Amino acid sequence: MATTDRRLRPYFPRTASFAGPSASRTPALSLALDRRALYFDCRHPTDLEELLKTYDFEADAAPMARACPGIALLTESGISKFEDR
């Protein structure tokens, strides 16, 4: 059986309601899975960085059209990766 080297890290986006000591006991809302590097390791490019650098968004506008409502939802909801927003 072949194995694939992947990096897995829980991702904990925060909202104002998560701030405080109980935030460390909040389950992850998503997982970051990457074959190249952990998302916080700036020494190596991640899968997402490579995709954003090489994908032709002008030729394929569908991903941006799908992403825009999600970006708006995150922005309006106040969700942040930083606790002191």
C-alpha cells in the first residue's frame, strides 16, 4: 500500500464569542491538509500558495464566483484567525 506524505493541522478560526480561556477547548471548525508544508511554516510554500501562484483565474472565473459569497459571509460574520479582532 502506497502512502502519501501529508501535513494535517486543526485550524481554529475565532469569533468574539470564543475569546477567553474556553477557546482552547473549542473543537476545530476545519482542518488544514497540505502535501507540501504546514500552513504556518513560512520556510516552505504550501499547496494553496502554489495554486494561487499558478492557477489561471482569468481563464476560469467560476472559482472566484463561488468564493465571493463565502468571502462576504466570513467578512460580515466577524470570524478571524486572530483572537483580538
